[in-house]
Amino acid sequence: MDDSIKSKAAKILADFLVENGKRKTPERFAILNSVYSMRGHFSLEELSEEMETNNFRVSKATLYNTMNLLLAVRLVVKHNIDNVTKYEATFINGNHCHQICTNCGKVTEVNTMAITTTLMGMKLKRFHQEGFTLYFYGLCSSCQTKFKRKLAKKLAKQNK
Amino acid sequence: MDDSIKSKAAKILADFLVENGKRKTPERFAILNSVYSMRGHFSLEELSEEMETNNFRVSKATLYNTMNLLLAVRLVVKHNIDNVTKYEATFINGNHCHQICTNCGKVTEVNTMAITTTLMGMKLKRFHQEGFTLYFYGLCSSCQTKFKRKLAKKLAKQNK
DNA sequence: TTCACTGCAAACGCTTTGCATATGG
DNA sequence: CCATATGCAAAGCGTTTGCAGTGAA
């Protein structure tokens, strides 16, 4: 991961902490560092493992507490898909949308610059927007073909 | 709630059940009926209460099971905001977006026809879209003013 | 008649909480 | 110094699971 991104993220966190009268503890920066070492979606457990490979152990309580801080600053986004919680660093990969297959549950990412700029540029009433999360629901390509085959079979049966 | 919407929803469910070799049990239709009697976001518990006022009691297992069916047909959408799960009937109020305040957690709805038509019309690669969910994150108006006051105080202090 | 569905209660696992200890400012 | 954070372990609670009984097809 690009270190300049990491240091930018650390600065954002530091400013936020000072601004809100919170402490700049080593745990918080170590967690942020690990978060920005992860690729794509990750669970708390996976994050914890990443931290241990860096020889930095933190308690679950601290992990949860810190992730909530990172969420508040939007250095991290949280997803809850099929009752599974995953996190994602926001600076990496920037704003992107997710496609979720309602049949098999597969999640894929879509980069849609057009949408991003439209949505980020939106002026909302009585609301100061800082970001967004967008999920598309539907059928992934392999589930589509499954359904087509199923349908074809059914029609063949009817025409017998 | 408009009964024609309820009966349309019931038809969608019935078709889905037949299509997938599932049974048309009274519980499933009673649950759907209650779902479409709710206003806005609701929890499973609130849904359960609504059902009891209709003198129809179902077990939690059945409630969860059925809500998953309704989610699969997209007769219902599930939100998980601040670790709280809420459901919402999709036919009522159609497609709309949510504004979530990252400071106080307040959730408000936005009707943005423009966005809806843009997003629904989007052709996604290797994906057959059937709907979407969009969340805007930022500061609600009252939290904005709070921050402004805080900032003003701070500046006044510095200029002393 | 059969197999999917329901109800019940127990199990599960993620998240929160309380308290003693440690530490940043 | 003291208010905030951390670690640990226990508690909490929404969701899932297993199994026996029920009922739709």
C-alpha cells in the first residue's frame, strides 16, 4: 500500500483526535496502519490477524472502539451483507459501488466514475454530504445463465 | 395501506413460491401482509407486535425465514445502521435514498427521482440489476450548526 | 404420503459493558 | 495529576440451528 496514503490517513485521524479532545494513542495509529494494509473488504478478525503479523496486539474492545472512530471520520466504511460485517478503507480505491447477487450472494465492485461524480456533487436539503455508499441488487452473470437454463428446460417440458 | 399494493405484493410472493417449489403457507402471507402494513423502517420486534394485533402469532424462526424470502424477491429491503437492523417494504414509497448523520446517527429519507431513474437505468457489466440502495453520509442540519458554534467559540478564544 | 415448514428452545457468535490498570496531555 | 484509553472477561442480544410435530401439495 502506498505510504503517502497511509500518512495522509494518519494526519486526518490525528487532526480528528485533537479536534475532539481525544488521545493520540499508539493503538489507534497501529490499527489505522493495518486497516490501510488490507486489500478490499475485511472482517475484524482478519484485521486482528494482520496486526499480529506486525507484532501489535490489541484487545477486541479497543479494536471495536477504534473502528468506530475511523468510521466517524470516514477513513473506513462498514458493510453488512447477509448478516456479515466487513470493513473497507475508503482512501484506497476511492468511491465505488457494490453489486450484490440476490441469488448466490456474490459481491463485486464496480467503478463508475460517472455515478460517483454525480452523487458526490449532489446538493442535499438540510444535509452536508461527505460521502455515500451504493449497492446494486440483482443477478450476477452466472446466476443469470442458471436461470435461463432452468427456464428453457421448463418450456421444453411444456411443449412435449 | 393501499390494498391493491398488498395484493400485488401477495401475487409476487405466490409466483415466487410456486416458481421455486416452495409452499404457500398462511404464515408467509400473514407476514407479508403485516410488512405492508408498517410505515417506514421497522424492526423484527415491531413487525411481530403488528402481527399479534392481527391475532396471528408466528415463531421467530419463521419470521426470520420468511423475511429472507421477502428479501430475495425484493419485496423488502434490509438496512443495518449503527448495528441496528431495520426492514422496509419496497413497494411503498418506491425507491428512495437515505441520509445518515455521522454525528448523531439520525436517518432521513430523500426522494430523488433524478437519481433513481439514473441508477435504475444503468447497464452494469455482467450483472442484471433489479434495484439499489443508496446511503448518503454526512452532517444533518442541526449537527452542522452545532459544529459551526463550536468553531466560532474556538476562534473567539484564540483571538482573545 | 411425503417433504417442506413451523415452533420451541438451546446454541452461537458478534458486539457491548464494567471494572481495574495504564497512560497521554 | 486526572480524565481518557486499554485489556480482560463476562454479559447481552440478535440470529441461527436442531429436532419433533404439522400440514400443503
